[in-house]
Amino acid sequence: MTISENFVDKYSSIQYKNLQSENLEAAKNLLIDSLGNIIASIRTGGNVELNQNMANNLGDNNRMSPLYLGMLIHSLDFDDTHYDALIHTGAITVPAAMYSSFNKKINGEDFLTALVIGVDFAVHLASIEKHLFHKKGFHATSVVGVFSSALIYGYLNKFSKISLVNSIGIAGSFCSGNLSFLENGDNTKIVHPGWASFSGCNAAELVNLGVTGSSNIFEDKNGIYNLYSNINIKDKVFDLSDKNWEINNVSFKPYPICQLSISTIRLASQIVNNLEISGIEKIIIHLPKDSYDIVAKNKLNPRTPYEAKFNIYWSLASFILKKELTVDSFDEVHIKDNAIQDLIKKIEVLDFEHTQTAASIQGKIEIKFKNGEVKTFEEKNSSNSILNSDSILEKFYQNSNLEHDDELVQELLKIEETDDVGTIMRRILNEQIRKY
């Protein structure tokens, strides 16, 4: 069996009853966090020109489409991250599941199950070797997202195994998304997950029109791994056992910045209230080499609000001075703030080699004071980077401005009991779009 056939053989047979309560809670958390980011993006304008016209101009005239939804989830860079895969899972799974629910009556149990298998598929593809797609300059989220979206759409539309394999094979023709935004300060990254999800759903729909796709899309000489990475996939083995579903390992962001900066900001949150800023001579951030290359190398003052999200100098300076980093922190006024610019001049970033996943490494900050005193602060552990269900729900309330007892919130918390997810999703979107 080929790689895609093996994955399809596993996922096509999975039902709600096969999953554990922690898997389903994780899926519900992913949905709630993603919806909160959708509403926050609509409410704030996403700090970019992200609106219905943008979706239309990209060739998709449906605001309920996976293109539009994926862009909204990802536009604030406040969505989840899977550390080992270094991908954003909600933005490449939730849109496909939502889109499916708009076009067909889908119950809550199947909806959550689809999210579990979609995340698992994407993570397996992206984590077979550390940072394999990033090393070649590709945005891993968009590379694997097209496959997870195709799988989710096919699963929820009751595709046969052969149709699922064809969907995945067709999706392989639509892989895209590079990391050039890191050098140029542009915001193309926000489009990547939506485009992947849009393309994955289209790939699955093409199967119904008689289009076929390669069953060897991952391993043949012109397959994804040969083209998009430097690894020999035939030397790798995917663990397809049911002992662990990767959705359980998704991390939810406490700050709307690049995941690779979060350990530093999380550490700063523990010391900032007792920090005498006027007495600081220098702040030294210790950062893993692969994190340094993305959020610190050749960066001091960001040119755009979006670029600031990938700039650890600005993020730390802003957090120290304002004692918060929210979706409202990133605008033209804030990035040009003179006090922030002055503090940036006192920040130095040192990189170090390591064997761990960069996003999971604990924060370390060294502060030199004008009186000669030097203090070093290190995290004891980094487990609080994975917000629990209560924290995720509180983040949702902050992002959405909805009340705790709002009827929609209560429906989301019991989504597995509904027989028509689409009615809930459509109502959320329509109400928020009308409101803002």
C-alpha cells in the first residue's frame, strides 16, 4: 500500500465512538479557538485589508468558503500551533469542516471526528522530520493543509476509500506557500492556510467530476517529499497506531505573535511587574538558532504591524512597556511608538544550537542593570503554553466580545449534540459580519 492508501485505510474507518473524551475535548477546543480568531479578525479588520472583496478577488465569491475562513483564522497570528510539526492546525482543518457543513447536513459527532483525523493527518505529514518543509523555504502549514482539507471534505461527504485517495492525490497538485514574507515584511502568510483549505476542498470536489489523482503523491520521484524537502521518505516510517491522536498535542497561543517568540514573552510576563525599566542597561534574549533565524535575524524595527508579529525585539519591548500583547497592540501607532523604539535599542538576541523543537524550548532572559547588577530569568517549565479548556474559552470571550451565557457559546460547548452543525456556524458568521 502507498502512504496515502495507508492513511486512508486508517482514517476512513474512524468514528466518534472510537475516540476518547480527551480527543473530542481537544477538537472542541480547536473549534472554539478558531471561531474566536474568526470573530476577532472580523471585529478588528484583521489589521489588514481582509474582507469579502479580498475573497472575491481571489476567485471565491462565497464568504462562507474555506478560503475566507482560513484567512480569518490565521490573519492575526493568534491561532494554534503544533510544536513538533510547526504548523497551524485549526486554519487548515476547521474551514474545510465548516464548508462541508454549509453544503450538507452534518452532525456534531462527525464534525469533531473529522477535525481529529484532519489534524492527525497534517501533523504526521509535517513532522516525519523536524522542520523538513521550512528548510526548503516552504510554509509547512499550507503544504500539508491542502491534504488535511481534502481528507476532511471527503470524510464528511462519505467518500469511498478510492475517492479519498484520489482526493489526496489531486490535492498534491495544489501545494503552495513560501516563507518569503519573513524577508519582505509582507502579509501573504495570512492567505496560505485559506488557500490550502480552499484547494483541498476543490481537490475533493473534482473527484466527483471524474478527475483522478496519484496514489503515490508522497513517495514517487515527483512526489511531495522529493519536491518540497530534502528527505528520502522511503527511509521513514509513519506511526499510524491509535495510541495517540496528535490533536491532543496542539498548543493554543496566549499572545498573537509568532509561536517562536512566545516562550520569551511568557517568561517576561512573570517578571515585568517587578521590573524597574529605567534602571535597565541591556536585555539579552537567549533564543534557539532556528527561532533566531525567523524572529530576530536582521530585524530591529518592524515596517508593518504584521511584520511586528515576527519580530521578537518589538514584541518584548512592547510587552515590557505596555504589560500586554493583544490583537489591538499591533497597529501603525504602536509600531512607531518612540518608547518602544528606545527600549529595542537595549535588546540583544543570542542564539544557541539545540536538538529540541524550537517552539517547545523554555524562555531565558538576562538583564543587565545600570548599577552593575545582572539577573538571569529562566522558565521552570513551559507547560503553560498549552492553554487548558477554561483558558481557551476565556480567550474566546476576549476575542469575540460575547457574553459568557450567550446562546451561541452554549451551543458550541455542546456541539456534539447537534444534528446540523452548519446552522450554528452560519449563524455565528452572519451575526458577526452584520455586527462589524
